[in-house]
Amino acid sequence: MCKGSGSKPYRTVVDLTGPAYKCSCPSRKFPCKHALGLLLLWSAEGVGEPDEAPEWASQWLADRAAKAARPPGGRAAPVDEEGARKRAERRAARIGAGVTELEQRLADLLRGGLAGQEQAGYAGWEETAARMVDAQAPGLAGRVRELGTIPSCGPGWPARMLEEAALLHLLDRAWLGVAGLPEELAATVRGRVGLPASGEGEAVRDRWLVLAQYDTVSPDGRLTTRRIWLRGLAGGRPALVLDFGPPGRPPGLALPVGLVLEAEMRFRPGSAGLRADLGERFAAAVPCAEVPAGVSTGAALEAYGAALLRDPWLESWPVVLGPVVPIPGELGWQLADAEGTSALPVPLTGGASRSRGGLWQLAALSGGGPVTVFGECGHRGFTPLAAWQPDSTEPVALS
């Protein structure tokens, strides 16, 4: 009770878990001065513990608890499993029709040959992508848009376009036969087509080292994707966290390279076990005091090959190489094992190596000697994203 200007004391109560406030005073301010005064008394330990809360305060707290327990809308809506099943069947039918149309488009491409694609332009592929959006297959739409940009990517584009067309054809055929695939591969196919993941996968708690973070922009410029690579220090499991930003705004999630955060990762089904969502954090992020162990170039290729068995459309696999030496040459840069027995090429496009400055930065860190490098190992080579000097535990993000 609070003595105010009225004839009767005001009834003031504060729920510290909210915080939330209620007062019988006529003030239009919220919280009112009586609630603020009660909070100040509590913070100064000037409010003792009552033997029993007044009935009016207990009732207000009980009403709040009951309201919080109710689902949105005031009552639990019954799960319409039959309706959900029919909606899923209708979407699957639309995707199937879109896949059939896309297969015809690819057949026409190969029948007419690739030579005319430079003159044909991008408009035809954008129209096909729009048809995939109409078919509720955004994953296919994105791959079609990427396919349409290849003819303008410089020398060697016909081979790259044929490769991407073959992978798109493989995805089409996999969708048409998805019912007969193993569950993990079927989840990967559904995700690649653009269906949301059906339920959460494994939850893994570990101390996660942030290895790299970089942004890419979609071909139409409408979406910025932030890719954050992490690695569990105890279990060694890699994790890829994606965040997205609309035009003109960066994604909201930012994890500086080199920090370690103790958290739970919720891995999504499919995607070769890489894609994860950042869950609960259990401690503040701190700098890492160790350098992750590296593997040879041969082991990196073996890891990527094993991942392709789980996801044939996987463009790259996260790998820590080391010790390796960056070597420039006539045909481009390479990362060679310290013994000089094997090497991986560094592609001129993708990731940090889109800028030659990043490669020279890596060479400067190396000084001609071996370094530890994190990056993405794929069918075009190894894209370096971060590096550690021999006597430092602090990674350097390659720009």
C-alpha cells in the first residue's frame, strides 16, 4: 500500500520477472512514480519480505501467469494434421511441376548448345527463376539465377555452365525420386530445393571458435547473406551459421573472428551436418588461447570428398590447413604442404581471394614460411579466409 494524495492508500505491485507494474493511482504515466518508488526501495533493500502477499496482489500475479501460459490467440488451436498434410502435398505437386518445366529448359539449353548464351543474356534465366518462385521452390530459383550469370564470368564459362547445369539436373532428378532416398539425403534435397527443415536436428554444446565471417550479395542485389564458420574446440565439429539482411542493411548477427563462445548449436537435418542455428549462450565470448590443429592438403580433399557423399551439391567444406606455405606462380596461387609434396590451388573468385590483397596479406603473414590457414576446400581449390602466424594465437581475417 502507498500513501498518496487520495483519501485511500494506492495499491501498488511490481512483478520483478517482467518487469511489470500495476497501481490504483490515476496517473497516466507508466510506470507511475509509486511503482518507481517501490522499485527504488527494493533496489536499496528497503522492502522486507511479507509473511503473505495481499489477496489483490496475489490475484494480479496469478492472472499474469495464466495469461503467459496461454498460447497466442487465447486458446490452444487444435493441430490440423490432415490440413497440413494436404498443404504439403499441394506444394510438392507445384514443385514437381516446376521441376518438370526446368528439366525441359535444361534440355533445350543442351540441344541448342552453349555458344549462344553470351548473346542470349540474363532475361530468359530470370524468367525461369520467377517460374520456380511461383512453384514455391526458392532454392531452385537461386540456382537458376546463378546459372544465368555464368556466361558473363569470363574465360572458361562454358565448362562452368555445363557443370552447374549438370548439378541442377541432378537436383531435379533427386526431387522427383525423393521418396526413395535415405532420410538424411532426402532432407538435404528438400533443403536444396527450398523447403524449410522439418524439425530440429542434434543439439551440441561446446566452446565454439569463430573461424571466419564474410558477406555475399545475391545476384539480384536483394539479399545479403552472412556466413559464419565455427568449430567446436572439444568435439572438433564444424558449424555454419547463416544470417540475412534486406537491401541496404547488413545482417544482424556478428561474431568477431578469434572469439570463443560457450553455446549450444542446433544443427539442421541434411546439409552434410553443417548448417546450424546459434542457441543459448552460457558465457561471455573470450579470445581463443590456442591455434586449431591443421591437416594436410590431401586430408582436406578427403574430407571434402566424404562430405560430397552426404550432399552432392556441397560447394565447399571447412578445413584448417597447416602447416602450409602460400606460393605465387604463373598459373595462380597455391597452398603447399610444408614438405612440398602436394598443394591446393587458390581460385581467383570466391571468399577472401576475390581480392588479390587478401592473398598478398597471407604471403606477408607467412614471410615465406609455414602458417596455419582456415578456409573452404571445394572442387575449384582452397579459398583462404583466416590465418595464424607461427608464434601467435590471434587469427587474422583475410580481406
